[in-house]
Amino acid sequence: MTNEGSNQIDAYIEGFPEDVQRILREIRQIVRAAAPEAEETIGYRMPTFKLRGKNLVHFAAYERHIGFYPTPSAIAAFEEALVPYKRAKGSVQFPLDRPIPYDLIRKMVRFRVQEVAGGEG
């Protein structure tokens, strides 16, 4: 994890209302715990974690949802659990007016860590 990337993510999070900041911090901690070797940076104007030079996950806050970007393989692997959420090929939207599924996020991050460790994705 680079200090510069960490500082950039701090600044990103601080740009949101306190309730959204809490959610972003929790997601960040989930990723850090699941991938302690991952590098923090900003990619595509959002907090990004890279592992072994590969994108692990991205996340971002929007007016009405948190966007989580764990790559298409993770979206496909967790398709059934993601049914209640709006999603696209490599992303899912978690509405801010509903509980954030932190356990599901944790599982997707762990899945991505295993993929990258196995030389995939």
C-alpha cells in the first residue's frame, strides 16, 4: 500500500457526508483485511485496490448508491446473491437507503484475492 494512494483515498472519502463516509471506510477496511498486501490507489477516479499489479476491486459513492466493481468474474460467481441489486457486467449498485451487504462484499473480495493469487483476473 502506498502512502500517496492511501492519502488520495482518505481525501476521496472525506468529500462525502458522514453517513456515506462510514460506509466507504467500512468497505475499505473489509478490502484491507481480505487483501493486506494490496496497494491502495485511485483509478478511474475512485478508490482502487491492486494486488500483484492487477485491479482487485474498485468502489465509489454516488448520490443514491455505492458502486462496487469486483470484475465480471466476481459478479458472475455471486450472481444469485446479487439478484436484489442493480448490476452490470463488472459492477453492482448497493442502494444507500438499504443496509449495505458487508458480508457479501467481504466474500467477493476474498474471491478476487483467490483469483489473483491463482494467476487469474
